[in-house]
Amino acid sequence: MNINLLSTHNTNNFNMSFTGRRKYPKDIPPRKLQFTEAETEIMPVLQKHYTAEANIRTQKLNLRDYYSSYDKADYKELIKENTKLKNKIHRIAKKYSTDEIILAKNIDAKNTYNRYAPKIYRAKKKVELFELKKFISKAIIDENIKAMLLKLIDIIEPFLKK
């Protein structure tokens, strides 16, 4: 005798939820900002550039404290590598006909927005939102991004409980 199960779905991990999804207005800022093609291409090079600059600073401090020819050679090699990275950043920015400083600033601003916006969307209570608002208002971030995040908090606040 062949007995087939009517339902083959695993119902052990099924949780019933009777709460509806929150309906936000249409003009709400997005959950995450998308990077442009130029920004996605320049991002890994910028990260390498920032780490190379940090390594150069520490190597320079090491040379001040204790000088050796081996450390001097490492320092010169780091400077060459950093120069190559700067040139690569300049070529990518020139390819997309923008300034590399503006590209780096846009990347930092979008990364900051993408760090805080999902936390705002995940907030369940007004207390959490108030703590985020206090933190964002004190944080040292780009003014445009700060304004977008505070606007997002003001839009989402009426939809939350207590």
C-alpha cells in the first residue's frame, strides 16, 4: 500500500503572523543607495589607497624611532605602490570624466547612508528611532546625508508604536 503525504512542506518552522506590513509613502528615501559604475570600479582601488597611506604613516613613524636601511626600502616601496594607486584612481576618474575627490566623497556618503538607513527601517519602536536620531545628529557625516537620514526618521516615526 502506497501512502503519499498531502503536504510535503516542512511546517515545523512556520510561524503565523497576523501583523500587516507597514505602508510607507511613495516619496520615502530608498533603503540603500546604489553605486554608479564609476564608483564600483574605483571603490577597491580607493580602499587599497587608504590602507597604503596608513601603512606609510606607520612606516614613517618607525623610521623616526629606529632607522634602518631595510625600513627605508620598505618605506620607498610603499610610496611607489601608493603613487601607482593614485595614478590608477586618476585614470578611472578621467575615464568617466569626473573628479576623483568628488567620486571618493560620493562613495563615503553612500556608504554612510547604507550603514544607517537599514537600521532606521528595522526600528520597531519610537525609542529606537529616537536613539538613532540622537546618534545621527551628533555624528560627523556629510550634511546632505544627515539631512536625508533625519528626513527618513521623520517619515517613519508616525508609523511606529510608542
